[in-house]
Amino acid sequence: TYLGASYATLFPEHTHRVVLDSAMNPALNYTQVRHDQAMGMQDSVSRFIADCGKQADCPLPKGQKEGLAVLMQLIANLDQSAYIGANGKVLSGGRALGLIESFMYTPEDGWPQLRRLLASSLRGDYQPFLEAAHSDALMVNPADSPYLSVMCHDLHDSRDTDLPAKLAPLWKEQAPLSGAGR
């Protein structure tokens, strides 16, 4: 939407009508966009945890803090020691987080799939999670290349190389699962 809005602004004579779905504010800088994404993702994860508690097949403990702690521990465990399948594919904490975040975009069918994958992983069977993390279900990373090619080159941002280290603790407090980034 950023690229479409920019094009329409730069070349109004070549633009008759434009429909932009989920338009973002082009006045934002990249730091604000990433912060807002982390906050939005944390909200989605919180809604997933709340909904999970209402489902018979929920593998998470009741409560936001408890459910979030289990997700964070799963990711931390995989960061410490990635699961490597028989085919050599790897399930790291970062890849697991990417899959969890991917399922947040499709609550109707993604949340039930995530509950099943979490249930098997929490029993020690990571293979289904690994397979899903190397399938089309992982939609966060494939979208990053075109997204980043527009956002990183065209949005205003700080050139302060110390800024990420300064912001990470604050963002992690505000959005514990993915606020500090990976």
C-alpha cells in the first residue's frame, strides 16, 4: 500500500482509481512501523491465548501470563537447541516464532492448526511443527523480501546503530513474544 500510495502521489496523471487494502501511513518512520507491528502481533497472540483457553483441545495452561510463558519457553528451548528432523530440516526458535506469527493472520483455520502443533510439540514430538514451519503455512518470511525492499529503502529511519539495542528491552516489555525482534 505504501508503494501504491507513493505512485499515485507521484504520477496522478497515470492513476484513475486505486484501492489500497490495509493502507499504512506513509508519514511513519520504519522504527514506528516495526513497533506497531510488534504491538499488533502481541495483541493477536493474546487473543489466541484467550481463545485457546475456551477450546477443548487447548494445550496451553489457563491465563494470559501462563500461556504466554509456555510459548516463550518453547521458543527459548528451540533457540538453545534446535530440533533437526531426519531430513536435515531445522526448527529453531526463530522459525517456530515465525510460524506462530503466521497463524495469527488466519484465526479461523490457523489457530486450530497451531493448537494441534503446540500440543504435539509440548509432548516432545516436534516433527509436525517442523513440517509446518517448512511449508506454505510459514508466510511471514517469504513476504519479507518484497516488503523489506520497499520499506527499508523508502521509509525514513534513524541511522543510529545503537537504537535497536536501546529499543529492544522496552519493546520486549511491551510485546514479550516478538517485540525485541529476531
